[in-house]
Amino acid sequence: MNEIALLHYEFGEAAQLKSSVKRGETIAVKKSSSPTSNLPELHYHSLFFMAPTNSFRITCHWLSSHKWFERFIIALIGISTVCLAVATPLDAPDSDLTVSLAYIDYFMTGFFICEMFTKIFALGFAFCGKNSYIRNSWNILDFVIVCSATISVIFTNVDIGFLKSLRVMRVLRPLRLLSRHRGLKLAISALFNSLPSIANLLLIVMFFIFMLAILCCTLFAGTFWHCSVDHLALDDFIVRDGILSRYDCLMYGGEWVNPDF
């Protein structure tokens, strides 16, 4: 009886999965032996032609979610960041260092493009539910950086100011590390979520500083004026005991000044 109940359950489950695929709904891999058994579910048709059961899409999903793939991309981002730090406009365009850095940049850009399309094939670009590639703010950052780097690489020899300015976007590559590190993502999210409270605190601090400024101006108004006699050859006795007011300072030929704070 147990075997019959188990077969009945599996048959019903298979029929339910088949009907879900026909409707274009969510499907998950149920076989525990599959490498994708612990991955999130796939939704709808990626790029309107790859169903959730598409083997290429499942492979891309498994690859993009693998921890070693993430570590490899993080290593590439670190190498790219070091190359950006080493590069300088003072180097000759035809020097060995400049040429080597250019080829490394082409190599890195190619890998980042492959990574972007791997995620797009797996998650869909925009119309595969809430987990679509472009609906994630961190993926939007990756997309902008990769597209700007690709355009700058394609039009390397084109002398157009707008296209040359896109090369500056390569400086944002280290920010991609934020999307790979959960702790950094939480810290950045917490920072942005706390901005309204920080603004309120800043207003309170500015209010207290303003009150203290008024109090200090009231208590110390005019007490920092002094007589400048550095350009005069006067005795120390006269400077110490003879000049007590602005009138005395002007009588001896000094200058009545206030320190510039």
C-alpha cells in the first residue's frame, strides 16, 4: 500500500508540474540528485523563448548561483580595480604597460559581459517576475557599468568627447563588490534607510550650533580686538601697560584688528 500511495503521489505531482509549465508558471527541479535542487525557482519564459525547463537556462541559473562563480567574478573585479589604480594618463600610449592594461581591460570586459548574459538567460531581463535581472538595483548598477565599458571598448579609437567620458564609468567597477558581499549590501541599505533620521539629527545639531553661536557672539562681542604693533619699534612696557584701548592703539600708530577666524 505504501508503494502504491507513493506512486500515486509522484504521478499527481508530475501532472501538476506539467500543467504549470503549460501555463508558463513557476517550476522547480525536484530531483535531489540534480545540482540545481537547492536553487530558487525559475519563472515564466526568459527572453520570451526559454521555458523554465530549458536545459540551457537551468545550466545558466546553476552557474550564476554557484559560489565559485561568484568568487571568480570577485577576483576579476579585484584585478580590474588594481589595473585601474596602476593606469595613469602620464604613460605613453604605445608603452608596454599601457598596451598590457588595455588587453587586460578587454579580457575583463568580455568576462563581465558573459556574466551579465548568463544572469539574463537564467532570470530573464525584465518580464520574468520580481526576480528578473533588471528589477534588482544592484543588477542595474552592473548593467550600467558593463554597458559603458563595452561602448568605451568598441569606440576606443573614436575621438568623441562623450564616448571618451564613458571610460570614467570604469571607476565604478569596485562598487560591484558591494553586490557580491551580503554584509556590505546590508550596511549600504541600512545607511540609505537611515538617511531621513540622519537628516533630522543634522537639523537638531545645526539648531544647537546656531544657539551657541548667538550666545558666544553675545558674551565675547568685541573682546578679541587687539592692537597690532608688529611694524612699530615700541618697548614691551608700552605695549603691555600703555596700550589699553583702541584710542591708545591709534595714538601710538598701531592697528586695531580682529583675528580672522
